[in-house]
Amino acid sequence: MPDISGSLRRQSLLVALVCIVCDAALFGLRAQAQLGETGWRAWAVLLGGIAVNAALAGPARYSGWVALAHALLFAGSPLLLCTCQGYVVGNNAGILIAGYRAGAWLRPKPAVLALLALLAGVVAGCIEGGGRTASDWRLIAISVSVSGLLPWLVGRYTTARRAYIADLEREADERRQHEEEAVRRAVTEERTTIARDLHDVISHHVSAIGVHAGAARLGLPDGDSPVRKSLGAVESASRSAMADLRRLLDLLHAETNAEQPGLDNLDELVETVRAAGLPTRLTLRGEPRELPGSLDVALYRIAQEALTNALRHGTGPVEVELTHGRTEVVLTVTSGLRPDRTTQKEHAHRGLAGIRQRVTLFGGQVSYGETGEHWQLRTTFPVEST
């Protein structure tokens, strides 16, 4: 974060320095003759101008006193110097900045008092200086407006505009926060509704499936019969489905500790399919690497969808091959085709559409279809080279 206070401090010092240089130079050019004639008084005005201009670099809370000091110097300079050739002051530029500071940085009451002091000081300086300005009220009014009133008004306008912009920004921030909170609340409510439906309906039926399969298996005579194996596979699949449902419910309830399955759980997924009676083999190629969490989950879900389709519509053996390349990760699932298969376009299209969406999200490529007596799904995801 930039140092705003330090930057403002340096800028105020620069403003004060410019005022000192300009006013001192202007005073020296206009009062060359008077420096010799008036002696110490001219030097007093010059040093007084340097002092009040240096005070412009001080804290903002002293702006009223700085404005008063400039007004006194502006009014007192003609009294100290010879006015036979017009008056000369030592803070022509400084009094403008003092008026601006008083208008911009002070509260209304002290700001008005500082303005009155500046106006009185400029009027007194014009009258005491003599010459044409002192005898023409229009010139006095112009001098007062330029040296006192105008800088003060600009300061007040700047402060009011800055406050107005700050109010607009604050209102915009509050409105944006309210909108974001409304969206978060709506999403949370929707997630809660979905989680409740999943828990009350789907998880209940899946649990019932597992319980009935277990009861049926226990009711069978001992032995290694196909029916007993099938019921055991149903129990295993129902437990796996309940585990996935619990993870999903944790995510919907926005629990930060909830973990989604990834490639580390691929062995468990393949084992579940084997337990269901479908011969499945997992092959890993290349050097495994750490993948982004979202990509890791996407690869697992694609493999899960492909194996589910193989259970429903295919035959074994099923080959699952995961290849870690230098610039890509390739997942290939190949399964046999049933001779008596029937086309189920609705479910197939829905599952494949989900796979396409996951692959497109990561800028990958997907291809699928029949290759002879097999069905093959191949997905490729780009990754950073290592």
C-alpha cells in the first residue's frame, strides 16, 4: 500500500518551498531601492514572508493560524515599507495558498473566521499601501476577491466535491456488498434446498437398497453363488454411493473441510466396479504429478461416469488408462459392447454432455464412439510442462 501521508507531506513541503522562492524573488525585484532606504524593515518583511510561507508545510489543523499570520503580514508590510511608489508585500503567492488551505481543511466556523481575517488583511494592505488601488474601491474589491475570497472558495469547493465523491463511492460499495450478500444468501438457500432433497429422498432410497441387499444376502445359504456375489456388489455400490452423497452434502452445506474424491481414489472406484462383477483393469503411465484440485476431481468424475456407463451398457473387460505426459493428461476408458445392446439416447447423451462440459471447462479435448467391438472414451487435458 502506498504511503499516502508521506506523499502529502512531501507535496506540502514542495508547495511551501515554491511559495518561498517566488515571493522572495518578487519582493527582491520590486523592493531593490527600498532595501537600502528602509534597512531592517525591508529585511523584516522579507524574513516574515519566508516564515509564513514555510508555515504552509505545517499540519492542517494550524491552517487558521497560518491564514491569520499571512493576513497580518499582508496588512503590516505597507506600514514598514515606503509607500511612495506603491506597496510591496512578502507573501503574494503564500496568501493564496493560505486561503485555499483554510477553505479546504478547516471546519465551517474556523474556516469563516480565517476568511474574515484574510479579507481584513487584504483590505488593510490595499488601503495602507496608497497609490491608485487605495483610492479606487473597485480595485480594492478585485484585490480582495483574488487574494482572499477566491482561494478560500476553491478550497471549500474542493472539500465538498471530495466529500461528495466519497459518499458516492461509499454508497456504491454498500450497494455492491448488499447485492453480493443477496446472491450469497440465495445460493446458500438453494444449496440447502438441494441438500435437503438429496438427503430426504435419494440417500433414503440408496440406504434402503443397501439394507435390503444385505438382508437378502444373509438369507441365502452359504456358498459362492452368483446371486450372493451380485448382492454383495449391490451393497458395495450402495456404500460407495452414500459416501459420494455425504461428500456432496458437505459441499452443498459449504463445509470447508469437505473433500471431493480425486485420482487418489481411482483404485477404489475400479475396485467397486470389479465387485459389481465387471472385470476392470487400471493402468497408469508416465510420472504422476500434482494437478489442480478442480482438474483432479474432473478426471475422477469422468472416469466414474464412463465406468457407470460400462456397467449399464457394456461388458468386460474394461480398460482404464491414465497417462501423465509432459504437457497433457490423457484418460482413456475402453469397454466391450453387448451384442444385444439397445440404444438409450437420453441417458447416454446426458452423461456424455456432462463429460463434454467438464472437458471444455479446462480447455481439453474429448472423443468417444464405437471402435469395432469396443466403446472407447478418450479425454485430453492440457497441463503446464515440468
